[in-house]
Amino acid sequence: MAKNSTDIFLNMNETQTYEYEEVFVIGEIHPIIVLQNLLQSGVISDYILYQERDEVRIAGNMLFKVTVSLEAVSLEDTEKKLSVPISDPFKQVESLLASLSIRDWTAYGYIAFDIVRFYSSYSKAIQQPLLCFIVPETELHITKQRIKIKSVKSLDKIKKLLSVNSQITEFVPTPISINVTDNERECYQSKVDVLIQAIQAGKLQKAILSRSVKIKGDLDVLKTYIAGTKVNNSARSYCLNIGDVRAVGFSPEILMQIDNQGFVITNPLAGTRRRGENLQEDARLYSELFTNAKEVKEHALSVELAQQEIAKLSVPGTVKIFDFMQVKKYRYVQHLSSRVSGQLKSKKTLWDALAVLFPGITVSGIDKSEALEWIARLEDEPRGIYAGAIGWINSTGLVDLAIAIRSVYQYDDWIYLNAGAGIVAESLPQEEYMESVNKMNTMLCCLVLKKESEVRSQESESISVV
């Protein structure tokens, strides 16, 4: 007889129980130096760094890990791994995490776009875990005023590392030349044209198509992140190294937050213009976000669906749209941005909210199920983590998950860069292609590889991969 999620944990709980110790350290220290010291000392190996404005979280090493593969949902600790057949992965993961005996945990990780295959007609998937969250041995929460350290290991050793006066390693980003042939560009644009025709025929209202670049090499996660911080601003930034999966990104968009008042918030960004080469051109492109029918329509459709999705989860009368059609400016592009929130119903959990909001409207389309069918039809490769989510959840139901875009990913020996564009009836294929180019540049200029002699890039003929 197959074991259920509770049975799994009961078996694992027979071997080991854990308790965190906590300490606060007053003072200001650079989070990257902290992570660098922890890695160089060997205190941690696998890790996630996640930044929200002036708050940085660092999670190191696995205490517990929950993963979702194509066949099973698994829970492991440092001694054993047990699995159950997959049915409803979000609810199964919820059950496993709720069963952990350790108190006040926070789980850090990613949800691949491809996990939507269990909830839709989309069927593609990478070979790596489709979801991976670790409850860490060691966790640091860094603000300008203090550092909170939480660990099942020695706090003294970690505190000593905070006082080590090291410098951020100097380096130069790896120059990478990507040559896109006319055929590759035309392939993307022809698929955009197919989608435009489907939208004009009334089959759907919007869908996002992406394209990718594949590079043979060994990504230096921390140095790539450092390079990216020098040239990119973002709503959330992150770097992670868990097993053979790595990611670095500077996401402009929040998929889902649940705050300590019980409000669920999503932040659709739709409508894009590149940044200008001077102040005058930048101002002109800014104005086009409000005067171009395609950009305004794309944003309005996304906000309307976000409102409908939040309403499914929220107490009636609490749904609000705020910061409507603000412009968020980043290094290479500028976007229309709005926020939608509502008071989460008492019987709804973060996993219920995730089942409704995932994947984000702005990386899938409208209607979402129909858009996923077209993405599956027109994109030749699985998306992997791209367009999924990266961030954290905790035992009290708080959540902060960024949409995994403007990022670079590594699976085994291959590095992937990707970007896409939102297609509506008024779209022009050439302009959508250039939008994807501008978005991809966010990470292209920041890559640092460990073995530059092995670098080899391939422009995928498909529309996605990552």
C-alpha cells in the first residue's frame, strides 16, 4: 500500500529531531561578504540568497528538503529520503511541510513552470526537480540594523565569520558573443504571427512566447550575482545553488506575497518599452506606455484577470487594485505595473493561493488554460524554472515569491538565458522579438563562468527552454 505524506514524516521523525538556536547581532555588514565567508569557510555549500529591498535572507545547507519529480513527491533529511506517488503536488508538499516537527521554519527554493503539467494540458518538463524547497540548517536574516542568525549548528562559529574583514573578490564578467541567424529570428517571429492569428480569431486574448540561448559552461553563481547587482535594479534578486541546479536573477515582478495581516498580493507587470539612450528618448518611450493601444490593452487584461484570481481566494469586498499603471524602470526595459490584493479566506492556505495564481498571468496568458495549450504547441522545449517562482514560505503562512524572469539558470553542464514577450492581437512580430532581446540583456552582460575555455553558446531554434 502506498504511504501518504504523514506516514513519510513519521518514519523520518523516528531518526532525528531538531531545534533552532537564535541570536541577534547588531551592526551593518555586506550580505555578499557574509555569504562569501560562509562558503569559503565550508560552513555551507548549498545555499539560497534572496533580497527584498534592504532585507536579505541567506539559507545554507539542507536540514529537510521537499522535492517534486515527474513521478513522486519526496521528503528527505540528512539521513534518508522517502517518496510517495504524485497526485496533487502542491497539496502534498503542503502536507509534508506542515508535518515537520521543527518549529518556526522557513523553506527556501523554487517552483518550476513545468509543474503546471499536473494542473493543465501543458506536458513538457525538465529532468531536474520541478519543485525544490529546503528548510536550512543555517539561516541569516540581514537588515541595515542587525543580523538574525538561526541555526542547528554552532552559532559561535557563524558569529566569528561575521567579523572577518574580507573583501568581495575582484573579477571581470565573461564576454559572450551570441550570433542569432536570420532563420532563428524569423522562426520566433513566425510563431508570434501564428499566435497573433489565433488571438484575432478569438481563440484566446493573450499569451507569452519565449526564446532561449544555451551555453556550455560552469556558471559562477556568486560572482554572476555580484556582477548583476552592479548594473541591475529589481523588485527581488536571488542566487541559488542546490545540487546541480543553479540560478541567478533580478526579477521585476512578484508572483505572490502573503503578509502578516493575511492579505494575498500579486503584482502583474505587462506593457513594455526599452530604455532610451538619452533622457529625451527615455521620456518618449515612457509616454508610449500610456498612448500605445497594444501596451495599455495588454496591461489592462492582465490586471483584470489578476483581480478575478485574487477574488477567488479572498473575503468578499476586500479585493483592491492599487498603484495602478505605475511605470517601473529597469536598466534595459520599463514596464507598466499594478498591484492587486485581497484578504485571504480563513479556510484558504498559501498553497490554495498558489494553485490559483501559478503560473503568473504575465508569463502564461489569458485565458490561462488556453494560453498554456498554445505555449505547449509553439514552444519546443520545457521552460524549467523560467517563468516559475523563486523565494520563501514559512510555517506561519507568510510568503514571498518572485516570478523567475530576468534570470540565468544552470542544469547539469548547460546554462540557459531566456526571455519572452506578451502577444496580443495588436502585436507586431518584429517588435516582440526586440522586446525579448532587451529583456535577455539583463543577464547576458553579467555572466561569470568558472571555466571560460569551455564556453560555447547555441541559440536554440525553439522559443523557450529555461
